[in-house]
Amino acid sequence: MFTESLRKWALAAVVALAGLQAAPVQAESVLRLANDGDITQLDPLFSTAYPVRDMSYLIWDTLFSMDSTLTPRPQMVDTYSISKDGLTYSFTLRPKLQFSDGARVTSKDVIASIERWMTKDSLGMEIAKRMASLSAVDDNTFKLVLKQPFAQVLNGFGRMTAYPLFIMPEREAKMPIGKLTEWVGSGPYKLVKKEWIPGVKFVLEKNKSYVPRSEPPDNLAGGHIAGVDRIERIVFPDPNSAANALLAGEIDYITLTPTEMMPIFARSGKFESADIPLPGSSLQIVPNHTLPPFNNVKVRQALQYAVNQTDLMTAMYGNRPDIWRPCAAIFMCGGPYETDVNSARYMHQDFAKARALLKEAGYDGTPVLYMHPMDTRLQNEGGTVLVQAMRKAGFVVKDEQMDTATMFTRRANKGPVSEGGWNLFITAFNGDAMQDPLTNPYVTGACAEAFVGWPCDKQLQGDWQDFLLAANPAARKAAAVKIQDRANEIVTFIPGGQFTYVSTWSKKLSGIVKANVVVYWNITKKD
């Protein structure tokens, strides 16, 4: 299946790039970039796929945005107030806000977008539990009334991940998640639907109706200026192909620089590189708790013993201690909630102990359907190492190769393997999400409402609530330690190591925003 899809990609890509090269010179400026993975489905609440989220930040705007201190700052909101009792929040939108179709942004659009977001995001759900009402005062002002004070409202409205609160027209926001049929946005760019070819390219053009804030950019806060007329996100089968296209001048920016290519870019003098996004990322191995064999906790613990972070990281990024490190913390090493509690099983690979746990669990050789994307180094090389280790540990593994977009779509399937379900995959989240229990997607224990893998655990739910309502830093740290202890015991996921993404771009570009999320606003390009 993968060979055929690669053949089709190669043919389509040649046609697409040839068309680009043959096109007459135009006055418009075009930013051509390569990001990791493809976009086959565009709904920012359907999954946490970074390709979708990164492009969604260009199409849709947010009420608040996080600055470099991770403080929520008004974005689409102009002014707001909070009552003395902490129960009533009043928000006024910035004047002259418009969608990409020219329609005015109103309170009804905002309310519908908030209500849609509250059905999917864990922090949004917590706000909804405490909400008495959400209503429009007029077309430009809306009000949130709570039943009890809750200090996380603005943090939720400015959420960077897993599910940012993007503002859509009311008609779009009322569509079921995953079923959008139009993509009218509120951000600095708009989708060119007719040029969106999955597996080849994803195209945006400047939204001339957008009015940016006047402040300078600061992480995701400040002005989001469309510095180029078009953005073309070109899909490549692997990072090396993208890197070679950048060297040849066919594209301008890559978000994932292969380690072996870094010296080449440095020597050329024509490129710049930086650690973006900040503050690094971590690898996660995610088992499906709802299907055999990983519905048995002892089998999940056996999987922990099969893991060797050094082997995984070396396969992906080589012998580069400046790029990666082993890490026992589920909330990022170097983060405020770092701890190594209950990490021994995945920090000390032991095949004998893995096989003993499988025997104790009564593992009968049920195949593990491993979703193995081949178009990104993280999933390709890392997945190969993981599959080999699992087999040595006594697992029967069905290594099913696919592309990343297929994995992101399939991992939402809660059905049995025979109906498109799955048992295991690896992925990565950036440190801004992983370092905080409120944004780390793996630690709510919220059953059907939890992140894919759907771990269900009352104790973990209580520990997460303790963190949510903690009154001071010491209480938050204590709650975070309890969360890691329990998450590692029931194996919500397995940390695979910590690493840094390095983005590289042509010196023809300027205005690169170094942020916790890869963003493409404010970039300008000279001829």
C-alpha cells in the first residue's frame, strides 16, 4: 500500500513542482514550506495533528493568545472584565473583525465556537461543568457566567494545545466535529480549496479582510501579519527530500531538519536554523486501553520494559546529545513538574521482566496492530526500533505501514482492529503541551473523553482535579507527582525520550517568530 501511495505522490509532486517552475513571474510573494506529515482532513477539533493545528492558526484566530511567559493576552478580544466574585466574565470583541468571506464576526459566532470547543477540549469541558450561562449581550459583547469561581477560563480561551479555541462562523461551528464542508476563517490567511491536493500540497492566500493587532509578536500573542501573499505547504515523502528541495531553492522553509543535513546548511551560508518550536518535544508510545491485548495493565507494563529511549532517539536523530536526551519525566525534563517517580520500568529495558509480565497476564499471542507511518523519521525509524524490541519482549506484532495522515485519521477509530481500529502508535507533542498537566493530553484518565488510547481511571481523574484546583505552586507540584505516579502505573503512555526540532529557512526570509508553536505569520520574503 505504501509503495503505491509513494509512486502516486512522486508523479503528482513532479507535476505540481513543474507547474510552479513553469508559472510566469508574478508580483505576488509566495512562501513555500515543508512541514511534517500531510493534511487530508481539516478540522482543528478532529485530532491533535500538528499539521492541521499549524495551518489552522493561519485560517482561524483565537480570543486570547499565549505570550512568551505563557500568560493569555487578548487577541480577538478588545477588552474584558471579571466580577469581584469571579463568577461573571464580560468580553468585548475588537472592532471591524471580519471573516474571510467579508462577514462580520459577532458574538453568536464566538459563542457557537466556544460551545463546539467545550465538547472536545479537556479544559473546555471543565469550564462547561462550572458554567451557568454563555450569552450574547449584543453583536460585539458576550458574557460567561459561572456557578463557582474557576481561575482557568482565560487559560482555556488562550489554549495553544491540544485543542485551541478557534473562532468560526456560527454555521461552521454548528457542524459536527470532523464534518466541516467549508473553511471560512477569522485569521490572516484563507484556504484555497481548489488547490488543496492531499499528498501534494496545501495552499493558503492572504485574507484581505483580516485586521491584525498592532502589538509586536510575542510567542502567539501580538500582531498576526500576513507577510506574504501565498503560503504553499508542499508534501514530501520524507525529511531528507524536503531538505534537498530547500538546498535547491525549490522551497523556503523546513520545520524538521535531518541531523545529517545540519552541517551542510551551516556551511552554505545561505540558510538560518533555530530550535523551533520551543521548548523542545517528547516522544510518546501510546497503547489502546480498550482493545486486547493492552486492555490488560500487566501487558501495558510489559511494554514499558521493552522500551529503550536511547535506542529510539539514536535511530531517529543519531548520536547527538545536543539534540536529544533520555527523560524519565512525563511532564518534560527541565519543566516545573519534572519528577522521575515510578519510571523504572521504561527507563531500564528488561526483556526477561517483560516476558514474565506477559506470562502473568496470560498473553495468548494476540497480535498488536502497530500503526507505522513511513513518511516521517520520528515514526519510521523510531517505529522500526520499537517493533523489534517488542518482538524480543515476546509480543506478536502486526507492523502495518501507512502514511502519517492515515495514522492521524485512523487513531480516532474506537472500533476493533478488524474494523479499522488499532493497538499502538508513537507520536510526539511539543514541550508547551507536555510540561503542564492541564495541557498534557495523556493524564486526565477521562475514559471516552480522554485522548486517543482512552485510559479510564477514577484515581487519575481525582489527581488531575487536585492539580486543576491547587491553590499554590507547592500544591500543584505535589499533585503533578501524584499524576505521574498513577499515569505510569496504569500506563496511559510511555515516554520515549526528549528532543529538539530544528527548523531551517532561506535567508531570503525575515520575520520568523520563535514560538512554542510553528507559526508562519509575520514572515516576509525578498526576491
